[in-house]
Amino acid sequence: MNEAIRYSIIIPVYNEEAVIHETHRRLTQVMESLAEPYELLFVNDGSQDRTEEIITELKEADPHVKLLDFSRNFGHQIAITAGMDHALGDAIVIIDADLQDPPELIPQMIEKWKEGYEVVYAKRSKRKGETLFKKWTAALFYRTLRALTEVNIPLDTGDFRLIDRKVAEAMKGIREKNRFVRGLVSWVGFRQTAIEYVRDERFAGETKYPLKKMLRFSMDGITSFSYKPLKLATYLGFFISFARFLYLLVSLGERLFTTSTVAGWTSLIACVLLLNGVILIILGILGEYVGRIYDETKNRPLYILRNRPNVEQREQQEVK
Ligand code: UDP
Ligand code: MG
């Protein structure tokens, strides 16, 4: 019944009651102009506002609308993953609900896809209406990530992208819990290309990524693609130990050949404090990885749906 669907649009939503109608309108306008079967797959990530009601209303009026409803807030990256698991189209577009990613770019992405690219990601050449703090931390994050990881994760690129069915199938095999989806999409490979765009302001409402979520998100990005922080901890440990060894020689010399040993008190305290600080940092870095290992070993499902969705999972296709 569903094999005709050509394009799937995945829209993760968390407390987005203020934007859904407009998002639906803009997406519909763009998708209708393409004149091919499509679905608008909303993933409700445990919203506490009227998000779910609004989508259910839309669904009744528009058969293109589908809803996956999480039993609680599992997070943006998991919502995207659930969308990919359930999308039926040959090409799948992931887009934010707040219209910061203009839907009008989708036809351009589809054109690239028809040229044979399997991943078309949208690179932000500019970000409008976001605080300096957000812009700077984002810029810093993408650059740190690039410096630390071996996987070639494109700079200044969010999750707004088109992926081919084959990529979605490949992603189904990756079930790690602390997911950094855009990194995983780079990791699975395939023919990838970029288009540039200016990131708009949020249409309405507030950001659903407070500082806490942003920090967690960037830690996931870095730890799931790099062991360098662990290595750094080791190097730092060695370096400090070496410096301390030298200092020990100096103090020994002082003790043996001079009479001014009491003066060492201040530096002793300084050393102890410094070392404790370094040990805490190293323990913290270890903890980040150990915690993630723990998450993986628990082997819980990535998400839980409130009820059976009105979407069927397309049969597993061979990943070519
Ligand atoms: N989102 C989500 N779950 C969350 C947080 C955000 O599904 O826990 C969705 C949100 O509804 C939006 C997208 O992820 O569609 C991006 O969030 P937002 O626009 O708030 O992030 P920002 O653009 O400020 O980084
Ligand atoms: Mg946004």
C-alpha cells in the first residue's frame, strides 16, 4: 500500500505547538510542487504541550501526515533515528520543526539526489537570529570536533539533510545509545555532497536545546568519535609526573646542599592542589567513557512508542 511513497520528511518535535501549523503549511507547499507521493512523519518527542493534539488534528485532515509518538522525551537525536526507522520514502529529509531550516531548500536537495548523491547535507553559511553565545559555542564545537576526530564530519552542518534509503538502512544497523546522528551519517559513507544556506530565525517559540542539552550533545559528539581526550589525559599525566620528578630532584638538592628547606611549604601546597586538579580532570574524562560503556551494556531499546503508529516499517532492504 505504501510502496508508492517517494519522499519522507522527518520532523522531530518537542513542545512545538507554536510552529507546527506553519511548518506543515510550508512543507506541504513545497512537497505539493514536486507532484510525487510523500509523507510528513512527525516524531513527537514526549511534548508536554498541545503538540500531539495538533498533529493528530492535522493527520485527520491531511493523509500525508503521520505521527510517531514517544512515551517521554528521549531527545532530538533519538527522535531522528526513530523517524529513519519508520520512513518509507526512497529519499528521506530530516528537518527541524522550527523553520530555521527552510523547507524551500528540499527541491534543491532532491535534484542533487537525482544526480546520484546519497547524502545531501545543508551547510549553514550564516545563522540568523541566534545569540552570539550560541554562534560562538557552535563554531567552537564544530572545530574541536574536527580537530579531535578521524571521521570527516562537515563543519557547521546540522541534521538538516537528505539521505537515500540505502543510508537509512545502514543506519538501522547502528544502535548505539548516545547518538550523534550527523557523525554517524558521515561514518557510514556513501556519496555525499553539500549545499549552502542561510539558517533562519526560529519561527516561534524558544530553543529546545538549553545549555545542559547542548553540553551533553557535544560530549556525545566528541566521545562517540574520538579517544583523543583519553589519550590527552594520559599525556597530561605523564607530563605532570615528569615535571614533578624534576622538582623532586631540585628539592632534594636544596635539602642536601642548602639550609633553606622550610621555604618549600608554599610550593608543596601548590603541587598538591595542582595534582589533585589534574587527577580530577582525568577521572572525569574516564568517567565520560565509562558511563557510555555502561549505557551500551544495558542494551535498552532506543525509544518506546506510546502506541502503534499509523506507519509500518518498510521491510528490511539489502544495503548495497
Ligand atoms: N527537539 C526534540 N527533542 C528535544 C529537543 C529538541 O525533538 O529534546 C527538536 C525540536 O522540536 C526541533 C529540533 O529538535 O524541531 C531542533 O531543536 P531547536 O530548534 O530547539 O534547537 P536549536 O535550533 O535552538 O539548536
Ligand atoms: Mg532551532
